[in-house]
Amino acid sequence: MNTPTESRTQVVIVGGGPVGLGLAIELGQRGIRCLLVERYVSPQPIPKGQNLTQRTLEHFYFWGAEPELRAARTIPRDYGIGGMTSYGTLLSGYKYDWLQRELVRPYYFTDNERLPQYATEAVLRHRVSQLQSVETVYGWGAESLEQDAHGAQVVIAERKGDRRRVVQADYVVGCDGSRSLVREAAGITQTMSDHDRLMVLLVFRSTGLHKLLERFPNKSFYNVLHPDLKGYWQFFGRVDLGTTWFFHAPVPLGTTKDNFDFRSYLHLAVGEKFDVEFEHTGFWDLRVATADRYRKGRVFIAGDAAHSHPPYGGYGINTGLEDVANLGWKLAAALQGWAAPGLLDSYGEERRPVFASTARDFIEKAIESDKEFLAAFDPAIDKNAFEAEWLARSSGARSEVNSFEPNYEGSSLVAGPPGSVCSAIGSHEFAARAGHHLAPRQLASGRNVFEELGTGFTLIDLGAAESAVAELKRTAEASGVPFRVVRDDSVESREFYKATLILVRPDQFIAWVSDDGAKVPADVISRAVGG
């Protein structure tokens, strides 16, 4: 075996899926030296993690990768990417629109998108390759991790070779999936909610299914609620338009690739026979797992390493990318010397309760709600009662999208309302609120406020007293906090945001708001950076 080489960097990122790649971009664009370690030489061709929210596309905008991502879309732009829920079978006739993300489009700077995870990874890999401060090692994996008060050491090894490297770093971030070596090595425990369900993931080709579903134009993913499955879904998704599909659904415990008739299962779920050519068969256990902490010393975890759940509702990849948007600027602040002591701890303080709420209030709540509905209503027993409740569910399907508004109202970094908590439940409002995402707005200059935001903190001045603005600027400069001022004197902008001063964090969340713009609390800046 070759003698291990030794090297040093600022951050080692273990795991180069979308989450690890996103963190590498966040850090690399801020000039932070990092090493990205990924076990696969090329992205794995399994079409998971397809639904990308408007918020996720904001990340791609700031990462300089939005146009390339949209160009990688596998479904033509003139064909929609919406969802549909059906009862009994896909072709039963009972259906309604599902996950209508267009309902919240006005509150975000970018449109949502849909494409297979491997296509997203390819775009992110290309962007990472353009950043000189990021070194990538594909085809390598982490073997061990140690840390002390001064730094961390990761031993990485070539998967199909005998080379090894010992890498010293200031911090290590595990983005290495639900079976995270980094989490295990750091001694971070998990809390699990096991649903005792074995799920199958099928990838298959079928032009016949495309023809059957032409009656539902502009739909790209389909959720079937069947009474026998007690709230667990049969889920179809397009990989492209016309040929390739994926399907996941519950199967009996003990099912293998060879002892189950998957073709008939697909036909029963759809309600009609069609051609099927299988490309992949895999299995996973349906459970929710949440790490009990997201940081231990100099080690952090993000994405599936920190939280994993069923792929219901398109929350997984989007939640992981929001993790690294939150963590990236905080690690950079610590390494560049302008973070106060509490900033790095705020990563788990903010992100962990948001995921807990996502799992409890959206994913598991949906399973339980569907289970109760299927047990109580059956068109074969009482058609009128069933159809009335189905119509009510159709109207209620809008509420899931409208109420999913992750926020950090309860964070120690923001001046949120007393007694508030960090949560995935919120409301979409244009008014600026501490702890919430900034809404887009075209300024008097003709540019959108998102085009004016800096990589550090941005103060949006909507007609405040010059002394207040100057005071905040002096405080930030004295602390070394990157800071810029965007001024817009229009009455319309003040009425839109219901504020005169808005302090926006590097992740586009609001740290502090003033509606008079005259008096500034002395701790506004220090609190926003963990003081």
C-alpha cells in the first residue's frame, strides 16, 4: 500500500451529491479553501430528488448556475411539471391537482424546476469545477475522522485503487447520506420514527403509459391513494416526456427482485395494462430519522446525514440545499474572522427544528390524513359522502403549499416575535418579517432587490434617517462584517415591505426590521452574527 500523502485545507466536505456540491459552491464563492470527497466518479443514474422549489432555484441563481440547470431539464419547457392525486388507480376518474407550487411563485425571485437528481448533480459539478478554491476528488471515500479543539483530520482512500490521503482541516461537514460515516464517527446519535414499511423503487421505460396519461396534460408526477395501503402512496414520476418513469410504493416485507410481480403491480396501480421495460429495481425502508444535533465540535452534518425521510412532497433535496445555504455563510464567517461565538451553533438551532416540523407537520401528517380519509370514505359504500370529501380534499390541497414556509422566527440571531419558534409552518407575506425569507420586489432603479443583494449582509434603506443607516454601517465595519446598503425612497416599496429598514442575511433571510427607521438597537449587528 502506498504511503498516505498529507495535505491541509479549511473545510473537508464528505459526500458530493447535490448537498455537498452546493456547500462547496457556497464556500468556494466566498474564497474558502475546501476539499470535496465523493465516492462515485460520475452521478448515479437513479431519478430521485426531482422537484426543485422556487427557493432552491434562488440558490442556483446565487451560485451562478440557474441558466445551466434550466437547460438540463429533461421535460420540454412547454410541458408542465405539475402533480396530480388519484383515488384507487391512476385512471379511476377521481383526481385533483397536487403540490401546486405556482401558488407561492410571487413570493420568490425564481420559478421552480423539475429534473432528475443526476442532471442536477452534473450542473453543480460543472459549477464547482470553475472555483479555484475547491478541490474535488471523485472516486474516493472517507475512511476515518478524528477531531480535537484545534481542528479535524480525515483519512480518505481511493475506492478502486490503493492511494490514501490524510487531510487536516478546520472543519468537516458530512453530506454523505443517511448512513453517514461522518455522523457515526463524530458520535452524533439519531432519533427514528420507523413505519415498518418496505418500499420499492422501480425505474422503467414505457411509451404506452405516456399515451394513457395524455388525458392529463402538463402533469409530471402522480400520487395514487389506495385503501389497502393505509395512507402510504403509490407514486409515479416522469423522468422524460414519453419514455422513462420511476415508481415507488409499499411492497410486502421480504420482497426481492425475483419473488414479486412488479409488472402486474404497476398495471393495478394505473388501472390498465401497458408495456413495461425495467431498468432498475431497488428497495428502501420507510422511516424518518433526525440527528439529535447537527454539530459536534468541528464536525457538522447536512442533508440526509442530518435528516432522512420518505420522498414524499419533494422536501428532501430542497431541505438539504437549504441546510448548506444556512451553514455555508456561517462557516465562511468563522474562517474569515467576523463570526461571534454563537454563530456556528445557530446552524442546528435554526435548521433542526425546521426539519422536525417538515417531517411532523407535512410528511407524517399527510400519511396519517390520507390513512384516516381512506378508512372513512369509500365510493362503493357511500358515493355522495366520498365525493363531497374528495372535493374538500381538492380544495385543501392548496393549503400544503401555502403553509410550507420555513422560517427562523425563534432563532437567537433574529429579532423575531417573543415566544416564537423556528418552524416549517408559516405564511407567505410580502411584508418584511424578522426570521422570514425576503420577498422579491422591483425597486425604483428598475432592478429587483435580489439583484442588489450582496454576499454578506444587506441593509435595505426605504427612506430611513441617515443617522440610523450610518450607525449600522459603522457597527458592521468595526466588526469586519461584510455589509452593503441598498436605498429605495419609493413610497410603494415602503408600503410593500411595511418597513423602512430591513437587514438581510447572506442567505436572504431577514435578521431585523424597523418600521420607523430612526432608532437602531445597539446589538442589531452583533446579534445577527451570533453575539
